[in-house]
Amino acid sequence: MARGLLRDGHDVTVFDQRSNSQAGGGAVTIWPNGSTVLAQLGVDMDGAGQLLSSVRVLTSRGRRLATLDVTAMANQLGAPVRMVPRRDLLKRLLDGFPSGRIRCNCRAVGVLSTPTGVLVDFEDGSSVEGDLLIGADGLHSIVRQVVGAPGAEPTGWCSWQGLIALSDVVDDKHVAQVIIGKHGNLGLWPAGGSDLQWWFDLPWSNDFIRPQCPIAVIRSHFSGWSDSVDRVLAALTDDHLAPSPYPHFRHPIPRQGQEAMTLLGDAAHTMPPTLAQGTNQALLDTMVLCKALADLSSATNDLPRALRWYEKTRRRRVAAVSRVASLQVAHGESVLRPAALLSDRFHTWGLLLFLRLTSHRRMSAAITRDLATATNTPTCTAGSGL
């Protein structure tokens, strides 16, 4: 979002509660809707992560459910699908971004609307005032609390997941695997080089007690699902599982923000990772919010109206993504059997249609054309006496 604001001529500062701008965690899937926005922001993703050609979906007994033709989807939507470690994505986003516009160790503890904008108070006693506050502060967003949006609700599931350097686990590094069982599911997604994103989903509740030896629990649930899974389980240790589990939450989509405040990304719509759309939906937020601010009339300068338009434009589409992502995935073999009767082409078409309907395709195409025109238009400069 900060890159987009700078691109459009705004003065922007990022306040981060962390001590540095380094990313942890595993990898994220960038679908064509997210790839398009990254290109609009001038982020060079060539060579980052692993390009994917297909996603194979199997049952825990090895029965094929579907093979999604990711290459065909990329050709239709005009952008690739890739798995990228978070550290690599953040590095690309920061490339060329002025480091002086990022202030770390700034944890917001209070937000107040003022006659001229918004005042933010930080934990260290400092404060800052601006025309607009974009709350991109994640699942436990302070800004979300301020605007009165409801809190996140647990879905009853959690992910044990991470990134491991492990070669020769999958036969084809362009192919991702999802395996679904009766009481859990897992994924093995190549993320570039020898990196492999792995995740194991199991039920979770508020009274969850972390096991002393979590890898033993994971192995007891998922051993024997496939040779690749067994090789990953043999390589993992309790240290790999130390940051996990990550409970799944889902935010009720807020109706609207307040005055010169709005929400973006997980602060607006935390959702389960089922569709791997969290990062992509945050990028779509960026695209629509940048357009709302770019279209803001200098004559009326009605900033709150522009923010409410952004929220309304995103609400229906992101709510649809959140609902689908929250559907229960783990099922017994008998429940999943009808899915195997459908052709791979139909499964691919269904996901392609879903992405088309939820990604503001017309708006995205118009923005891309406008940016290309602005870049290619010759400009004349004249000297001044200033």
C-alpha cells in the first residue's frame, strides 16, 4: 500500500511495531490476481519462489480428486501462479522503497480522530498526526477495535506449518499437492530451490493444550498418507514446529470505517488459509484503495466518502472469498468421492471463474492500461528560476 501511495504522489510513512522489517514464517501463494497488483506496484517478481503448473488434490488413501491446471489459469488471467517465501516477497517489496519512510518499534496504543485527520499514540509515549490512517495491523488490529468492527472468530482448525529446505521430496517442483483426510488435511508446495512449504491442518479449540512432543502427534495423524509426506515427517523435528500451531480465524467483514480511518488486509478480513488468498486479497485491497484515493476530487476533497467507496467495493467480493475459505475441507472418503467424478477441466474452470468474479478484473485492467500509458507518454521539462 505504501508503494502505491508513493507511486501516486502521496506522502506516506509506515509505522511497524516490530524491531525490524525482516519477515519470518513460511511461504505464500501469489495467484494471478495478486501478481497483477504487484506488477502495477512495480515489484519485480521474476525468479522469485517457484512457478506452479498444477495443483494435485488427493485423499489420504491416494485417491485422485482433481488436478487443477494452474498453467491454463495463468494463461487465461494473464499472470503466473507462484509460491514465494515471505522473506523473498518482502525483499522485493522493499526494493527501491525509501527506508526512511519505515519506522520500527512503533506499537500503536490509541487512535483519535481530529478536525484535520487522525492522531495515533504509540507505546513509547510519542504520537503522530496525519490526514489518513490505514490500519494494516493484522488479526489483532488496534485500528479495527477503534472503528468498532467485530473481533475475529475461531473456525475450529489450526495449521502446523513452516518452510523447510528439503530436496527430492516431490517429483515435480512445479506441482503442488493437497491431501485431504477424514480428520485433517495437509499440503506440500514447492517454494523455489530446495524450499518446501508444508502444512498440516488439525482440529483446534480454545482449550487447546500444546503437546510436549508435537511432531509425534503430527506423525500419528499423517504417517502413511504418501511417500512424500512420510519423507517430510521424517525430516521434521519439534524445533520446526516451535512457532506452530496457527489457529484459523475469520473476521466478520466490517460494514464501514470511521471518518479518515480504514482497514486493509488481515485487519479487515482475516480468513483461514484454505484458498491461499490472504496475501492476494490484501493486494486487491491495495489496488482498490489506491484507486479510491487517486479519484478523490481535489475540489471536494471528501476523503471519508472515498474510503467508504473503497470499503463498499471490496466488501461483497472479499466476503465471498472468506466464506469459501471457511468451508470445512477435511471429509471422509465417501463424502469426497463425488468430487472425483468431475473432470479436471471442470475443477479448473470453477476456480478460474471464482477468481474472475472476486478480483475486480475490469478495474484491474483499466488501472494497468492507465499506468502503462502514463509510463510511455513523453514528457517535456522546462527549467525554472526556483
